[in-house]
Amino acid sequence: MKFLKAIVAAGLVAASTSAFAADITGAGSTFIFPVLSKWADAYKKESGAGVNYQSIGSGAGIKQVQAKTVTFGATDKPLTVDQLDKDGFAQWPMAMGGIVPVVNIDGVKAGDMVLDGDTLAKIYLGTITKWDDAAIKKLNPKLSLPSEAISVVHRADGSGTTFNFTDYLSKVSADWKSKVGSDTAVEWPVGVGAKGNEGVSGNVGQAKNTIGYVEYAYAKQNKLTYTAMVNKGGKTVEPTADAFQAAVANADWANAPGYYLILTNQPGDKSWPIVATTFVLMHKDGSDKAASQEALKFFKFAFDKGGKMAEDLDYIPMPESVVKLIEKTWSSEIKS
């Protein structure tokens, strides 16, 4: 996390001293924060414009853009067309990535443990309570698992990561769907809450016998122990760029009104089962047109020159054909 904080601090300091370019303000998704930080740093060097982005969770980001305290919001739970029309928002996908279960168990290294959706749901329901439970041992016959209580960590804030995680659990577990359901915030049956992907990463990294869920870049940068997963096709897969790409390969953005698509539990033998998209929200008729124009310049830069930066963090950039659709959306919907 020191890496991320350093980038943002540098960007904000530079932005505050620039007299030549307007600051771009945004808030929301912690899921996209690692790559957005890289884009912001590169854009600052090229344009002189700073990006002041608050990584506060999708729910809070939506509230801030509704209140017009920021120019854009970022959410991993897309808004429906009705919601967009009500608030006068334009919405588009910015980047895709994987959500991974992470654990902290002595002797278990990244990729050693395998979980399936039903078992993961039962852990978060509190019906599987120990690491040597028969269901976990059946999936991991070669692992030496402790007879220790599982400490469950979940998000405490309104979170698009939580929305996608619970959407997946609802698709693979009838019990989860009926008892808890899917949203940015749910009534968790068990566990302790932490704020942001940052908070969950810190909690799991520091406490033994814990399990949490985070965007993959957080697991990678914090050297957390991610699990493998059994996907919809019954195949065991690890979280890799190829597995994320396989999951998003069939996304039909052109025929999704308001770009409303959810990409959890996708078919395919190579597909990672929990993939999410971060969406940007902006007012179609913003009161500060100069700020809107500057924000769109930043997003165009990210699409044109930020693909490699995204891939370096194992995000999936939006395909060129989708970027062309998005740029048409800007021209037709955003009045600035």
C-alpha cells in the first residue's frame, strides 16, 4: 500500500502546485484505485493536470457525484438506465479486473488452496467455521489445514467489490441468495468489517487464519495468499490475466443499455469466476463544463495510453471497439 499512497500523494502535491491545468476530482471505487493512480501519475507528467481521487468505495462515490462535489464517480455496481435517467448521468465501463479470495494460514502459499463457490458461501454464511472442515479438506486433500476457527473479513463500507462478490455467491448458492442476497452493502451473517480493499488487505495480511476478498492488484501488491477457484465449468483456475480475459471475452457491451453488464460466474473452462467492471459516472449537463472537459481528456488518455499500465496490474483494458462506443457516448450525452 505504500506504493499506492506514494503515487497519490505525489499526484496531489503536484496538482496543488500547478497553475496551468485544472484539477480533476473524482471519488468512489477502491477496486480501480491501483490502476487509476498509475493513470493519474502518467497524466500529470504529460498534461500538468492533477487528479484528486478519493478511494472511498462505490456507494460513497455515487453519493458524491450525485451531490456534485466531484466531477466523476466510479462504481463497480453499474446503475440501471432508470437510475441514470433519474440522476442525469452518463455511464461507461473503464476497466475490468478479478476479485480474489485471500487467506492467511501458516504453511499455505498463494494458489495452494482451492475453494469452490458453495464452500466460499458457507464460510461467509458461518456454516463452515474451521479450516479443517470436511468440505475444505475434500477440495484440498494434500494440504495440512489447522483445526482453527476461520476469521471472516468483509467490507464495512458501501462497496462495488462487495456487490460483485455477493452477486457471485448468489449465483452459486441458493442459501446465500435467500438469506443474504447481493448489494453494495449486505447484512453479513459473520465476520468483521474493514474499509475499502485497502482495509481488507491490511486485516488479512496481519491476522492469522483469516479470509477476505479483494481486487487482485491488492493481493499482488500486498503479497497476500490468494486461493484458486473452481469455476462454472468445474475447472480449477488461478487468478491470472488470461483467466480474467477468458471471463470477459463474451461481454456484449454494444447491446447493453447504459453499458449495464455484470460479469460474475461466466462460462468457459479457463474463466475466473469473480470478475468485475468499474464504471465511471458523470453528469450529462454538468455545471462546470471546463471540469467535465478536463475529466474526459483524462479518460481518453487512459484509454489511449493506459492499456499497458492496466495490464501490468492484471486489469483488463476495455477493447478498442468498446472504447469507440464510449467515445460516441461522450459526444452524444455529455453536453460539455
